[in-house]
Amino acid sequence: MVRRIRLVLLAAIVAVFASLVAGPASAAGPTSLDRIHDRLLRHDPGAPLLIAAHRGQWRDAPENSLAAIRHAIADGAEIVEIDVRPTRDGHLVLMHDETVNRTTNGTGKVSELTLAQVKSLRLKKGLGGAQAPLTSHTVPTFEEAMLAVKDRAMVNLDKGWPVREQMYEVLRRTGTVDHGLFKGSPTVAEAAAFMAKDPAILYMHIINDATAGVVGTFPGRQPVAYEVVFDDAADPQVQPATLAKIREDSRIWINTMWKNLAIDHTDEASLRDERLGWRTVVQRYGASMIQTDNVEALGYWRDGGDLDRYGKLPGNRSIRVQAEDFAPGGEGVGYHDLDPNRCTVARLDEGVDICDLEGAIAVNWIRAGEWLKYTVTVEKAGVYDVSARVSSPYSPAGTITLDWGHTESGPFSIGNTTHHEAFEVQPLERRHLGKGDHEFVVRMNENAYQNFNLDYLQFDRVGR
């Protein structure tokens, strides 16, 4: 027994010594980047779906900011899409537009500003816009972005093909060549020549109606992926033979942020019904990489989640009332609308502006003095948090009250979401609701500016 104890102690001492020599266990094992890189290079039918965050997680931080990159990775994106542009004095910074006007408190073209001038600016919330609030975040350099992502995720390098050589030098200097996914639509010869300079370079070729024929014509090493852009199921780049040829050597990247990138198969359409978006681009068009503005929702679906339950509390504790499901009866009974229809995709014989915003069916063109009547059916009595999924680029976006018949609650302010298509759930009130039907009216206050879009109202039971 004593000898056995001594042997166990000796083995433990040897193990501790070995760990000290080798360093932390994480240093010896594969990094997150290693796993993502291995998956990227797979293009077989069982290759796992990879998620790319469009401009980072701009729902939590300004687009193309370091915080947006970190949030995207934390929310499950394996790839973060960023936009790279050169300054007047030759530095690379992250900026989608040619100018800094939309996303910062400055003005002017990036190419006409020095790095110091760009760095002095502050980024605006989310997708920016004229009335978006300022944040404390600043514009990152490309090098700062790569250091932030190192060993954690890959980066899709948008807008950067003209400065690919300079980007490559930054990647080489930071030890992140295998983190960058270069992309563009140059000639095959130009793209092949760039790939040939370093076997670690990863390249994705963009194809559309006019360039579908380049698939399979690359000499030697093939692109790691093709970004397939299409607005019609009859387009040559999404015909079965072309897609099959891509899959022989490469992955298929499809964008679902807005329409005409993949017909109408958008993120917002997916949230209504997976068959309208993500399921179709995966099953019909073979997408093995999806770029999205809804990272968490796509990850939830990819992992087997039911999108009908996404954003709801577990255990049937949430009720959703769609904005277009206002009461019947017409003008003055089920609703009051002050202007002629600007768009109508539902309830065509009535006067409410029901629009399709990149796949979200919502009430739009809301104006002061209008109202909508609804009924919420409560199966279990309790305390409910009432919220609204809304969007608007304005500050203030609107002010509403909820009229419950005998009581009225509010006013509630609708916050700026930084874009008409940037929907977010905003809290309104907490109230007790008994079992049964409850009729209520959403009133747009007459003495307040109103310009927002309403997707749905949600009731989350949080107590008895």
C-alpha cells in the first residue's frame, strides 16, 4: 500500500513538472481559429455551416468597431465581416462607406482624411445615421482589428481588394495570414496570381449572373469559397450543375441580410418561417457559409432551435401579437389611419400601411393621432412584461400609450434603432393580466413626432 501511494505521488509530481514545462493546456491544444480553419477547408456534404457576422455585431456596438467584432465572436460567429479602406496617409482603417458621414461625428472621404483625423472621430450607435447617438468607440485600424480577432475567429475582408497587398503585409506582420478571407471579383488570372504568393492566403471569389462561368477555371489552387449573389432562381450561378461544381473544391457563401442578395431569402424572412430564408439557402442552394445581420438567431437555428420560439421565454410563457393582426371592422373600428396607403402586403382592402421590410411584415408610416386595436389571449394569468419590436432611424422615433379600456398606460418612448430595417425589442410596461381575452389599443400620441415601424407586440409572463 505504501509503495502504491509513493508511485501515485511520483506520477503526480511528474505530471505537474510536465505541465510546467509545456505551459498552459490551452497553449498546447488547438485554438478556436484552428477548429474554424479546419472546418472552412471542408466542402463535403457534411461540412458544418459557418456563420459570418455582417460588419460585426452592430446590434450591440457600432458597426466595424472592435467591440462589434468581440460581440460577434461571443455570439457565435466563426467569421466577422469587416470593411477596409485606406486613409490619405496610407493607413488602413475599418469603414464601410467612402465617407465617415454616416457612422461617425465627422464628414469627408476616408481617402482624404489622415489617420489622426479619423482616430479623432467617435462612432455612432449601431448602423449610424444622422440622428443616431454617439458612443465612446473610435474607428479601429485594420491592424487593431486583426489583433482583436487573433486566434478567435476569421475575418472576411470586404472593400479591400484594391489594397490587398497592404492588407497582406498587415496580416503577415501580425501572424494572421490564415485568419483573413480575401474576397473580390477580379479576373481569374489576377486572383490566382495573388493566391500563388503564399499558400496560407485564403481567397473567396464573388460571382453573379455575368461571372458564373468562372467556376472551375482557376488554375492550380482553388478559391476556398464562392460568394454567390443572385436575385432569381433561374440565374446561372445557382443552377444545380454550377453549385455542384463549386462544392467539388470550395464552399458556398450566401448573404441573407437583404433582398436581391439571395432573392427574398433574408434574415427577417427566416425569422417568420425558416423555409423562407435560411433553410432554403442551405437545402436548395447548398450554402455552407451564411453572412447575416442576425448572428444569434442564425446560431440558434443552426443548433436545432425552433424559430417560432426564438426570442420567447421557455415553457410557453410568451405571447406574440403581430402588428398586422389588428382588429377587424375597418377604419374607425379596428384602426385609424390618417394617410393613403404607401404599401400594402396584407389586408389589401384596408387602409393600414403594412409593408415588407427586407422580409419583416410590419406596420409602417405610423403618424401622430393614428391607432390600432388588438386582442391578446392569455392562457395563464400572471404578471407580464409588455414589449414591442420596432425600428426607426429617428430620435425621438415616437411616443405611444396603451389603452386597456378602463386604464391607460404610458406614454412610452420608442428609441432610435439606427435604421428602418434594424428591428429591436423595446420594453414598454409590466402589468398583471388575467386568463382570457384582453382588448387594448396602441395609440400614437397626437402631440409627439411619430416615425417608426411596428413588427409585433410581445407579452412575457414573469410572475404570478
